[in-house]
Amino acid sequence: MALDLLEQVKRYLRIDGGEDDDVLALLINDAKGYLADAGVLEIAEPDSSQDPERAERIRRYLDSYKLAIMQYVAAKYENREAIGGRPEVFSLGFASRIPQLQLECRALMGGETA
């Protein structure tokens, strides 16, 4: 059984309860917006009628996309500060994932081979 993204984020952050679900959902949506603005789009899960190689490529892309969301949410959630605090710093893992996702997204959306 596949977990929804909120449950995956909660596992990633080791959060058991549901008291922060609304905050986490907002951060997930913010992460998706951030990625979309960077040219990294959420692609639909592949169906069984697709070329198996392309479907596997899409699955790998989506895994990386979800991990980027988790890293974004973790940075925002774990470093909550009052307005005027120090500038936000994303992990090197998140920052380095963006160009990789941008290239793969362009290739998948344009049908090119990366």
C-alpha cells in the first residue's frame, strides 16, 4: 500500500501525531510551488501501457521529486524562526537535486533522452 505524500513526509521527519498535519500540508504545497517555479514539475505516475523503460524513468524521477519535497519541508519545518531571523539555508542535498530534476523533467516532458 502506497503512503500519501503527507504520511511519507511525517515518516521522514519522524512525526507520529497529527497535530502539525495542516502545517506540513502547507509546506508540501509550498515545496511543490517552489519546484514548479524552478521548472521541476510533478509528473503523473506512469500507467502499465507505457514503455517499461520510460515508466521506470518516470518512477525514478518521482522518487527524487518526492525526496526534494521532503528535504524542503524538513528545512522549513525544523528551522522555523520569527520574522527577521537568519536567512534560510537549504541543505546541499536539496540544492544539488534541483538542477538534476530540471534536466530530467525537461527530458521526460519533451520526450528526449537524457
